[in-house]
Amino acid sequence: MNAWVLLLGGLTVWAIHFFLLYSFASLFPGQEIARILTLAATAPALAVDALLLWAAAGRAFQTDELDRWVYDVSATGAALSFIAVIWQALPALLV
Amino acid sequence: MNSETGFDPELLNRFPTSEERPKGEVEELNRIWAAPSGWARLTVVNNNYIGIFYTGTAFLFFLLAGALALVMRTQLALPLNGILPQETYNQFFTMHGTMMMFLFAVPMMEAIGILLLPQMLAARDLPFPRLSAYAFWAYFVGGLSFFASLFFGLAPNGGWFMYPPLTSITYSPGINADFWLLGIGFIEISAIAGAIEILVGVLKTRAPGMTLARMPIFAWAMLVFAGMIIIAFPAVILGTLLLEFERALNWPFFDAARGGDPLLWQHLFWFFGHPEVYIIFLPAAGLLSMMVSTFARTELVGYHLIVLAILATAFISFGVWAHHMFTTGMPDLSISFFSAASMAVSVPAGIQVFAWIATFATGRPRYNTPTLFLLGALITFVMGGLTGVMVALVPFDWQVHDSHFIVAHLHYVLIGGAVFPMFAAFYYWMGMTSSRALSERLGTWVFWLMFAGMHITFLPMHLTGLMGMPRRVYTYLPESDWMATNLISTIGAFTLGAGILLFLVDLARNFRFTVEDDAGNVYGGGTLEWLPTGLYSTRSIPVVRSRSPLWDDPNICEDVEKGRYLLPNAPTGHRETIITSPLRAEPQYLQIMPGPSPWPLLAALFTAGFFVLLTIQAYTPAVISGVLTIPCVLRWLWETDRPVAVRTADVGAGIRLPTYVTGPSTHGWWATIILLIVVFMIFLMTVFSWFFLYGIHPRLWSAPDNLLSLVPVLGGYGAAAGLLFLGRHLLARTKSTHWSPATQILLAAIALVAAFGIDLWSWRESALDPELSAQAALTFAFLSQQGLLVAITAIMALYLALRNARAMITRPRNTTFDVVFLFMLYTAGQGSVTAVLTRLAPAGFPA
Ligand code: HEM
Ligand SMILES: [Cu+2]
């Protein structure tokens, strides 16, 4: 099961982060607090992504073909998620 | 190599074996897997047949919906044309859009999956053949009845997304809208049945050694496709349920005057509707990936990036639904979040496109009809993607919303992302099901007519839209400047139609369905579906050692055919396949599979009857038809979950696998959990609706007056859960008497019924009236779901008792018992949350 957690970890972080952002913007429409909460949720999301990246990349040098593949995909996914989370939060600074 | 299940991977190195197989094994396989003939052919469950029926039906709906499109285009060719009156035009675009999306695109992908997956994974069949048969027949009957509504002028006319209040009883008083709501709700059930089949199939029936890293991309795509259906479709099921309740019972979910909100529908619909687009695109992209590799004669470049892209698309596509609602006045910040996500979702699609281009660049490509369709798909899809990024930009969308620009955009993505790939796949995989391949010469014509027709129709349509022509209008004025582009579009549509007609000619000339002497691997693909097969799929199930086994091991076809791999015979004398573990595909056990049966067919007929009769308001016959479904389903299940005489069987090279396994590693357990996720998603969407409506009209909500009833309700559900665990405990103790575990389950069912009864009664006694407020209406929507679950569990408990009385419940554990246990436990849980939520949340209702 651990393999699935890693494989889907980065993307799950993105999804949770997205739904938090959507809830903040809907709960506090047009209020400053929505932006602050957005930034507050972004920091831990990025931290978890970094953690996932570290966990997966650190183990990517395996002899077992499947393990190597899983860590490889997971690390790329976490990196992708890291960028996507920043992108997703940008409107709070720009709009 | 590491192991996932404790199975020693070294054992697989014994294959291929070298000794001769005894005579008569192939005959035995043929006998066991034979399809019934004559009229009994209708009861067939083999994936080859169901797959081809399914594909054929989906293609039929494509043709019918396409014919509607041509009539619409004829109407729009000239201003003030008189071919279609306004009302008929409304019905036509609604039927065209709805059929294309619900009856063609999604079922077609599911159909291709059912046809190809078992062969691609080298399984004997998908794990629940009777479920596939049920899904197909439900879809076939339901779809045809839905289409027939057109001939009575009763077809729905509210557009494929059926927005209220236009579709509420005030503005759509006829039963047209009900056809949509009940018909589509029903088709979704069939889609979900297929998705469960595909999910469990891909995770649990892959050939040994086919790890996640060696799975064909199409299998990855279908895995994600099915997962997305499980998460997305419940939203539209709930939506159709609520709107039907509103229309039939006057419960105001979408009526702003009584605390509802029409935007709730839009949220529910698009939470399903946008992922739907990717549900259609991902399998098509999976097909493209497979073909690109074959045609370029090299391994796919960036396999792991493509897998990641497929997964990323699935996740991100759930965060973009509100881009269909940019003009509804949502808060700026929310809109921007959806806009950002909508732009992000194009990145994974881009990754796939670049991987395909790279594969072509590094390989030695061949040019033939499927390659043409493949390149046509690429170009068209990329163009649709570009206009997609344009409409993801909010100000641009405000400009073109609801205009023909959108019609052009959506057809570029759908035709480029699904129709052209499908035609490529038809040509490519035809050799698997037909004794003759399709004609290359005609195929070139088919392609160019379709490709040219597509662009002639839809490229000028962007302009028509930018010049201001709204979508969904049945005509326009001569002064409007929209004449030239409309005429060109119509000419293009008929060119496209001519291409499809030519394809039909080719089909008639060359398509000859067969299982045994197929035309074979015309294009030289490297994956397992090109192994020699019969109705039993492959003679023996190969050990997979790479992503393209047929390219890497030139002997594999012969070895498989000579029975030198796993399961070269039928050791139990029944239909069977090897269940493997989800990550590494290590053999776990032999699954005994059911054979042909009329019961799934009858169950499908009665379910369809229920929905169709309900639509035409024949309530008594509807209920009778619905009730008749129950014995059919139970009868079909009755023959399953039976241990066979041999406890373990030799699957070749001295490897023995058990023939009956229970618990969390089994296919039955997985299917139950997935079904419960569907139920939970419907519930979760209701919870969303609850907080959404509360957020819009908090002042219209009031605190309920039946708080005290919470005690007996929770007590009842708690008692049910306790009894369930007790029953499970007793079952494991082999010494206990014949009746006791099933008795606990019956008692648990009684506790569930009692708890639900008290809950319902307390609400009926309370001051809340579901016709007067959305709060009360939603409370009763929660209760309706709970009531349905409780009724199902009651039937399950009786069924279990019946099996127990026939001594069919194995000890210490039993799959049927586990399934009932899980379902009832879940029901107790959802009932408790329902009871608490409806009474206590949102905390401290302002009075
Ligand atoms: C065969 C070529 C096709 C032609 C000529 C065509 C033509 C049309 C036309 C004329 C409309 C109505 C435009 C309006 O008045 O608003 C339309 C709408 C639509 N089409 Fe197609 N179409 C084709 C294929 C497809 C395919 C393959 C799909 C999906 C897989 C599709 C999905 C839709 C949808 C979803 C709508 C919107 C319906 C609505 O407004 O409710 N079409 N199409
Ligand atoms: Cu969308």
C-alpha cells in the first residue's frame, strides 16, 4: 500500500490544497481573510510535497525494477505537485 | 526482486516449461468456454461477445446522433430555413449532445475496454462476466428507449446539461425532461457497473509478472478512467435524483424562493461534467499511445511520464468544474482558482502529445490508415486544446460564452480526442475480432473525407461564434452576416458524413466477426492481445517480463499456444482465471467464474422497464418491474461464490494455487469496497448540497425539534454494528451451530430497519415540510438514500439466511458473508452520520 501512497501522494496534496482554497474563497467571498488562509494552506502543502519528493528521490536507486519505477514516478509527481500548488495559490497574490 | 504477497518470484522462472502437455486440454478449454448458440446466444457472457455487442451498440448511437446533427446542420445552412421547427430543433440538439456524451463516448470507451482488456492482460475474462452482460443489456435497452422518445415528440429539450429552472416543472411541464433524468440516471448505473468490472479487472487479473511498470498504457488509462467514473458519476446521479424529486414531489432543491438554488445543479452537473470530458479522452489517449509505439516500431518514449500525466489529468480535472460557470457571478478569487486549474490541466495533455511526437521522431514510422487517423487526432485535439486555454481565460470566456465558438471548441476536443482515435483503433484492432482486415485504400478516403469535413465544419464556426451567433438557436436572420460560414459548416458536415458512410461500406465488405481465425497482428504490435486466442482467451497465461513481450521474446506465441505457461488447462473443470496482486501481479489464487446465464439479461430488462415505465408515469407496472429485478439478481448471484471440490490446483510447473480465498485480497471484497465508494460519493455530494444551500440562505434554515430521537436512532445503528461483528466472530468459530451467524445478520438488519424507521417517523412528526423548504427537502433526500440502503441490506440479509439454510456459507470465512457484512456496516455508519448531520449541523441553526 505504501507504493500507492507515494504514487498518488503529490497529486493528493494538490487536490486537498485546491479544495481548501475553493472552500476559503466560498466561505469568505471578497474578504481579505480568504487570501491569508490561502497562503496559510499553501505553506504546509509545499512542505508535504518537499517531504514526498525527498522520500521518493532518496529511494530511487533501487535494484528492483518496480521499486525504482514507483519512486521515479512518485518523485516526479511530487515535483509536479510542488509547482502546481504554487501556481494554484498565485491568484491570492495577483487577483 | 522483492515480493508483495510472499509468493517467491523465482518460481515464475520455471516458465516456459518444456515437457509435452497431455492431449485433450484444448478441447476441454473449448468446451468449458463455449458460447451458447441460437437464441441462447443472448445469454452469453464471454468478453469477446459482450465486447463486440457493446462496441456495435455504441457505434450505432454515434450514427444516430450524427444523423440528428446532419439534420440540424441542414436547418442552419440557410437563414430562416423551415426544416426543423423550433421545438424539434431543441429536442434535436439535446438528444444529439446527450447521446453523443452518454450513449456513445463513455460507453464506447467502456466497450473497447471490455473487448481488449482481458486479451491485453492475458486474463481468461474480466472478473465479473455477468456484470458486464448486465451493464451491456441495461445500456442497450435503456439507450434505445431513450432514443425512441424522439419519435413521440417526447424527447428532452433542455440542452445536454439540463439547467433548472428551465427544466423545472414550471417551464418544462411535459415528461420530456423526465426522460432525460430517469434515462440518464439509469445509463449511469450501467456505466458504474462497467467501471467496477474494469477497475477490479486491471488491478487483479493481470498476467503474472505484469507489474505496474509493465502494464500497457491502455490498461493504465482504463484504470484511471474507471476510477474517475467512480468519483464523478455519483454527482450527476444525485443531481438527476434531486431534480426528479423536485419535479415529481415539489421538493424545492433548485427553487430560490424556498431556499433552494439553481446553481446547485450547475455545481453537481459540472463536478461530473468536466471530468467526463477526460473520462472520454484518457482511454482514447491510451489507445493512441499503444498505436504510436507500434507504428513507430519502437518503445513509447516517456512511459512513466505518460502514466503520471494520466494520473495528473484525473486529479486536476476534478478542480476545474466551475469554468463552465464563469458567468454566474462567483467570487473573483474562486473564479481565478478555477481559471488557474483549467490552464494547468492542459499541461499533462501536452506531456502526452510531446511523448507521442518524440516516439515518432525516434522510431521508424509507417504510414497507413490508422496512422493517418492518429495524426489527424493529434492535430485536431491540439487545436481544440488551444481554444480550450483561450476559454479558460475569464474575460475571453465572458465574450464567447454560449456562442458557436464553444460549439466549435467542444467538437474539436471531442472529435480529435475521441472520434479520430476511435477510428484509428477500429482499423488497428480489427484484426483481433474480424477474419479480414479493413481496406487500406478505402480507409485513406474515409480519413481524408472525415478530416476535411471536420475542419470545414468547425473551423469557420469559431468565426460564426465570434460574430455573435448564439448556440442552441434554430435559425437566424439574413441580415446577420452569419450566412457564409454557416453554409460552409453545413457542407463540411456532409463531407464528414460521407466519410462515415464510406466506412460503413468498408465494414459491410470486410468485417466478419470471429474468435478463432482472426486476421491477426496486421500491424505488428508487441502487447499480449496479439497472442493467438480462442474464446478462452490465450491457451496458457504467459509470464510477462517486459512491456512489449511479443517483441522481446520471439517464441512467446508458440510457447503460449503449446501450453508452456500458466494454466494451460482447466484444473477445476470450471471457467477460471488467475487472480494476481495489484502491484507486482504475483499469482494469488484461481478465481472460478460463472458461465452464461439468462438472469443478468432479465435483470437488465426489468431494471430498464422500471425506469422507462416510471418516466411515462405508469407507476404500478414500474414498481412491479422493479420488484421483479430482485429475484433475477439474486438468482444470478446464487450460482456464484461456491467452493469447488479441489482446494488447490496445479497451474503448471508444480505451482499450486488455492481455488477459494476470502478476505481483503479477493476480487469480491474489492468490488464491494468500490461500490461502497460510489454510495459514499453520492452521500458526500448530498452533504455538499446541504452546506451549499445553507451558505446561500442561512436565514431560511431553522433548528429541528426532534433532537431527542437521536438517542434511539444512534442506538439502533450501534446495535446493528455490534451484531454484525458478533456474527462474524461466530462464523469463525467452527463449533457454533448451523444458524447462529446468519441469525446475527438478520437481527442486525432488523436493527437497521428499526433505526431508520424511527428516524423517518421523527421527521414526519416534526414541523419541517419538504415542500416548503430546501432544508427539509434535503433532509428527506438524505432519508431516501438511507431508506434505499436499508431496504437493500434487508434483502441481502434474507439472501444470506437462505444460503445459510442450504449450508452454502463456508467457515471460518465466506465471501457472500463478507460482502453483506461490509454493506450493512457501511449502512449503519451512513445512517448515523445522516441522523447527526440533519439535526445538529450547521451547528446552532439561527432560529
Ligand atoms: C459528426 C459530426 C458532428 C456534427 C456535424 C455536429 C453538429 C452539432 C450541432 C449542429 C450542434 C448544435 C449546435 C447548437 O445549435 O447549439 C451540436 C451540439 C453538440 N454536439 Fe455535436 N456534432 C458532431 C459530432 C459530435 C460528437 C462526436 C460529439 C461528442 C462526442 C458531439 C457533442 C455535442 C454536444 C455535447 C453538443 C451540445 C449540445 C447542447 O447544446 O446541449 N457532437 N453538434
Ligand atoms: Cu470543462
